[in-house]
Amino acid sequence: MGASSAEPGEPRGLCSYQGHPAVPGPTQDSGPCEASPCAVAPIGVKSALYHPLPAPGLIKSGWERAQHHRCRCLLLASPMGTTSFLGSAWALLHIQNQLVRECLAEMLAVLVLILITLSGSAQMVTSSESKGNILTAYLAGALAVMVSIYIAGGVSGAHLNPAFSLAMCLVEQFPWWKLPIFVAVQTLGAFISAGAVYAVYHDAIHHYSNGTLTASGPRETASIFATYPADYLSLSNGFLDQVVATAVLIVGILAITDSRNKGVPKGLEPVAVALLVLSLEVSMGSNCGCPMNPARDFGPRLFTYVAGWGTEVFSRDNGWWWVPVVAPMLGAAVGSALYQLLVAFHHPLSEGATAAEESPPVLSSAAVPADPETSLAEETGGTLPQK
């Protein structure tokens, strides 16, 4: 798509919605666009709304949201009347499919989460704890959770964890058909992040291990990427450890995001979740590193298998690998049930509502609504005008 011809210095409009033709900028005679709702321009793209009356000074730089006749149109023109690079790139790359947007956001959030988490472990291990220790590694992981939720919370809900996605399905806040898609995206993101950490710490890992990539022994480095049990830990005890830890994690998150409970100030939920994760890691990390996230463990473990650590990453410790995959899922179910049975089911009903009318009293999805009318009203801070 491109802007229609214009005299130098005369900006021309470009509608971002699927294939809409370019239309003139706001003038005395221009009227409202009757097309379907259009997407919002990115930062730096000049935007304006076509009004039936003159709108002096309406064309401004920066992110500008406007609303009229349920349509938002963009002026992607530079002061000289040529289409800006940022505007052209946005028009070309902008994705409107809600599921794709959620998957991309979830992927980026998991990439950041695992990159920071594993880097904290790599720094601790390869420096023989001279430039980091178990506490700094846990702190890095908890802060990574906070950053990742801020990255994807408003798009995908920032699940980051198959166990949490399962919990949302169980409390009817996430569709079951999306569960395998999110699990695949989260695992793939963790796998890619493990590769990035290996690239960043390649020389340090090989220097520390004397060039031998092993999953056991005094110079093993596989534990940088995946969790392994302590020497004294049995499979059954490790399984129980992960069920309990993940259950507590889910109970805490449901409480933090429950609008009918005490809650936390809006926008600080990621901070509260990060503190919850840190508390679990420093109190339940000695047995097996407190993974609580199947994607966080299996994705990087799979990377170590293909990157040269060999089959030992799956066979070590009596085939430990399945415990941090299965146990957190069971823990998510236990945690969801506990919070519902002991807290959420007993919230007072809203005034005038019956039990049958009341929705599940837990958090609603943080994802951007798929309904364009709802999304437009929320983004413009008001209600939609009558057609």
C-alpha cells in the first residue's frame, strides 16, 4: 500500500485496515471514514482522524489515539508528503490475528524470562561462584518473571508456564484449544533462549568444563540449563516437591489477580508475582532447583541434548527429566482446586446476582479483547458512539 499522489507538503492519508485505499487528509470537505475499525499507529507514526469539520493541528507526531464512527485512520506522511519508513514498515508487518499476536508476545516474554534466568545460573557456575551465587541466580530469575509479565501481560496474559496455562483452563479463564498452542510456543521460546545463553557463555562454559560438555561430575555444566535433583533426593520426593511448590505458586497468583480478594495496585501485579517466585526459590530450591515450569526445564534440556551434552541429560538420576515436566502440571491442578474450594467459591455474590449468573470469581484474561468494539472503547478511554 502507498499514499496517493499529493502536492509537496500536502500530507495524504493511508488507512491501515486490510487494503483500504488511501484517502485525503482532513480538509473542509473530508468526511469520516466508513471503513471497518483500523489498527492504531505505532510510536512515531503521524496519525489523524478524519472529521466532517476542519481540525486544525490535528496531525501530530507520536502515538495518537482518536475515535470517530468506529474507525481510526492513519496519516503516514512526512512533512514533505512522502510515506515514512516506520509507517510503511508498520503497514507491511502489522498483524491483526489475535492468536498470532498472543503467540508472538508469549514467545518474546519466554525468551526474555529464560535468557535472564539461565544467564544467572551460567554466571554462577562458570565463575565458580566468584561472580554470583545461588541467591543472585534466584534473584535474576524472579526479576526476569517481572519483566516478562510486563512484556506480554497486556497481549497474551503472560502465562510463561504450561502449568499456569493449565490452571487458567481449569478455572475457565482460558480456552482448552489454546493450551497445546501456548505450551508449544513456551517450550520453543525456552529452547531458543537456551541456545542464546550458550552462545553468550560459550567460551566461559568450555573454559570451565575444559572443553568437555557433561551432565555429571565436578565440572558438569548441564545444570546451567535444566534442573537436576540433589544426590539425596528420590524421584518420589522430588515429584512431591514440585507438586507442592507449583501448587503454592498457582494459589499465590490466583490470589494476587483475584479482584474480589485483597489484590495489589493495578500495574504492580508483576512485582508481586516476582516476589512470590523469589520466596519459593529461596525456600524450596535446595531439593531440585525449584523449576515449577515444564517449558523452562524441558526446552533447555532438549537444547543440551542436541548441543553436545548427549543422552545423559535424560538418563541421569534415574530418568529425572520427566518429574519437572509432569509434577508442575499436577501441582497447577491442585493449586487451582485449593484456591477455588477454600477462597474463591465463598466470595459474596454481587448485589442482585444469583449463583448461576455469577462468573468464576478469579482473574479474567489479561489479553487484549478480540472484539474490535471492546478494544476500541478501552484504547480510547471512552464509550463507542452510536452508529
